[in-house]
Amino acid sequence: MLFWVVLKCFAIFILQDSITMPSSLINETSQWKRLEEHCATLKQSSHHLRILLQDSARSDALSAEHEGIVLDFSRENLLPESMDMLFDLATAAGLEEKRNNMANGVHINATEDRAVMHVGLRCPKGKSLFVDGEDVVPAVHNVLDKIADFSARVRSGEWLGATGKPLTNVLSIGIGGSYLGPEFVFEALRTDPAASKEATGRNLRFLANVDPVDAARALAGLDAETTLVVVVSKTFTTAETMLNARTIKKWLLDSVACADKSAVIRQHMIAVSSAIPKAVDFGISAENVFGFWDWVGGRFSVCSAVGVMPLSLQYGFPIVQQFLAGAHNMDTHFFEAPLRANIPVLLGLIGVWNSSFMGYNSRAILPYAQALVRFAAHIQQVDMESNGKRVTMEGTVMPYECGEII
């Protein structure tokens, strides 16, 4: 279940943040115009999907597999020749070059002039990925090792609250990518046999909304003396997160029966942030701040300390290592598999076909597995923030639809 969840998630969104517009509009190419003509012909066709599905050769052609994960796109309104034309369009757009640029740490995030290297967050020790001439893998594993050590001490009872009680409850405070990805994975693993066993006796909750009702719900039934709070904010200035952090800090100080108030914050609050001085000013010990980097986009940060810390506290770091290994497996598939057998590429091209040619401006994600209950919310941010663009990278208004409403 764990491996399936990881691949399903990353297959959908790894591609999305790596495709950028070429300097000239892609709809001016012959490949695009050919697809427009083909789409118009297909729309006029009287072939119903039930007829198309009777063509076994078509169904076989419109599927792909990677290590037991099957992508069946035979129910899409397209033909094998449609895919041929879409791959021609990918060539015209320079997709393979852009994929290589992403892997090589090129600043494909032109708006902020940054690399897009979230794949480095799950790169195994011994491998190398470079950003601005620096191998980022050692720094990533320094943070992971620190998380593994801290989470193990909390889970074993070596790290105790200010009154000497084990910290069995964790409240993670964050918003957007600091919340949606970690919550999705938390829910996905709740009934995984191995993860569920490791979570016995533990409780993980999330707080994102500034509505006091959300804070009240998050705190309901919690004992402050057994609660560890994780404040997740890259800059430690995110308005919603810091308001909630101050609210929960006051709750801890008012509720934990300890005369040493600094000990309450030291033992009960940690941070995931790159702004160590601000976290220290808040009262959190510098050694309890777990960092990440500016080449990690917020919506892709679940594999950073943003997700790894709360998930390790709940399920144990070895379980989270499996999650990271599954993500890396899909990264490798994306970077190395031929385009025609590449699940992320296929999903990306089908998305272009549906939104830019077929005119389908929305897409439903219907997870029948209850473990994926928060999958759609996570993908809303991942997909729509990446693809819901009105202008090209050069600022030109796009004369065609781009991206879908999830």
C-alpha cells in the first residue's frame, strides 16, 4: 500500500512542475495545429467510448506499467495516433531537454531564478545531485539523520515533556504545502499494517486554519503535558501559521504545570524552518529547528522536513524511509524511462490533450481507496499551482487553455 501511494502521487505531479513554455508560443507550431485538426475530427466522430473499448489493440496501446503500477488511459477520448501527435508536440516543446535541465539543477523556475530540485529530498546516500555547483545530497541526509535521531528519542521516551511525561501527541502547524502533503501521507498510511503498528499509542493532528474553531478542534482532548508542537514555516513569518503558533504556545504555557516556562517551549515546541534566528526568538532551541532549502517549492515539500518530521514522529523514521524510497523510484522512472513508457510524461500529455485541445476545463479525482481521502486536496495545490497559468514565462497572455480545475 505504501509503495502504491507514493508512486500514484508522484506519477501525477513530478512532470507538472518541469514543463515550461518555450520562447515562442507552442500553438504556433505545425505539431500543435495538426493536433487541433485531429481533435476536431475526433469530436465529430460517432464512435462512443463503449465502441472504442471493443478495440483490443487500442486498449493495449493505451496503457503503461512500472513495477506493478498500471496506468490505463484507454478510457480517455483519444486514439493511439493522438498519442503519436502528442509525442511529436513534446519533441517540439523540447520536453526531454527540459527534463534533463531539471535533473541537472538548471534554474527552470525562471520567476524566482531557482532550481526545482525536490527530487533531491529523496535521493539516496551515495548519489549526487548538484544545484549551483554544490552536491545537495549530503545536506539533505544531514537533516534526515537529525530527524531520525530526534523522532526516535521522542518515540522511545528518551525525550520527555517539561513535566517528565512521554510526548505521545503531535500537533503540526502549517498551511498550504506545509499541511496538505503531510496530511495526505498521514491519512494514506493510517491503515497500512506496518505503519499502523508503529503508530500504536500515538496521535498526530494538523492545524492550518486561523479560525479559532480549527484550533479548538485540533486541541480537543489533548493533554498539553504529553503534546509536542511542530511549527512549519520556511520564513517563520507566514501570517496564518504564526498566529496559530502563538495561540498554541499560550495554550502550552497556560496548561503545562511547570514553573520554568522556557523549559515548556524547549521541550514541547520544535520548528521546521530555514529562519533559525526567528525560531530562536520565538523561544525554540536552535538545535530543534529542522531546515530545508529554497529549491524546494512549498507544494512539493512533503519529502522535506515539512513532511518527514511529523510523519516520523507518528510512524517512525524507517516507515518514512520507505516513502522516500518509493518517491525516488518514481523520480528515476521519470528521468530515465523512454517518453512513450513514462507514466508521468503520459499523464502530463493527456492533461495537455484534455485541457488545451478537448476543452475540458475541469478534472475529477475520485479515489475509491479511503486511504487516499486527502489525495484530491493535495493534488489541487500541486497541479493547479503548477499548471493554472494565464501567461507564458515571458509574460505573454496564452491564447489557449492551460491547466484544469481539480
